Amino acid sequence: MYAVNLIIRGKVEKIGENVKRDANLGNRANYTYDVTPLTIKVNEVIYGEVPENKEVTLLQFSKVTDSEEITMLNEGDEALLILSKTSDGNYWPYMPKEGIWLLKNGKIDSKTKHPLYQSFKGASINDLEKRLKQAANNKIRPFTY
């Protein structure tokens, strides 16, 4: 997991205002996209380091709406988050579908359709945490094909 800087369990404390973010494509194109910043209170660090205040800003693609394609977090949601740090100190999900796992009653769920992650849907969060930590520490894929 080369691009992963942080794996945490956290809770959405605040949803910021939707903003347009520049894709930084240089001379190729002038393109912006919707981003909703979320303040995440870190409850547990599985991999990486978090600021002293135990909060990170997650940049969620699109606006906060129910999406068929990706898990959209809402205030109060608890989740396991697999994150990549941005150049401005915020975080993106590792992948829009595989980087966000909702936690409900000790079980996890994601909108991933990737066959390597399917077996963890509805599983105990501890199983996925263990596999992800090992993969992040070794900079490898968490599953083999």
C-alpha cells in the first residue's frame, strides 16, 4: 500500500462547506471538481501518525449526498479510513470505494465491488484492521490476486 499514509478509526465531527478544487492540470485543461471537507476525530490509529489534536481533515469527493458509487460520510458516522495525505496536509480516501469502511455494531461495510475486499463486507473490523496494518507496514497490496 504505497500511497497510504494513515489508517484510522474515527468519527465525523463536522461537515464543512462544499468547495471547488482545482485539478492542477496545468496548461492541459482548466478543471475543478466538488470536494466536501470533513473533520474526523481520530479514535484509534492503526497505521501512521496523526496530529496532537487527534483530528484530520478528510476531503470527500463530490457533495454530501447519498451516492450509489461511493460511501458518503455524514456527521456522527464512525468509520475505518484508509487515507493518503495531500500536499496541503489534508487527506483523500486511499480509493473512493475501498478507502472508507462504515462501522456499525462492530461490523464494517463499504460500497466496494473489488473482489479482493468483498470478503470483509459485514466482517469484524479487527480482521480488516490486521490485514491492512500488515500491508501498509510492508508497502504491499493487502490481498493477493
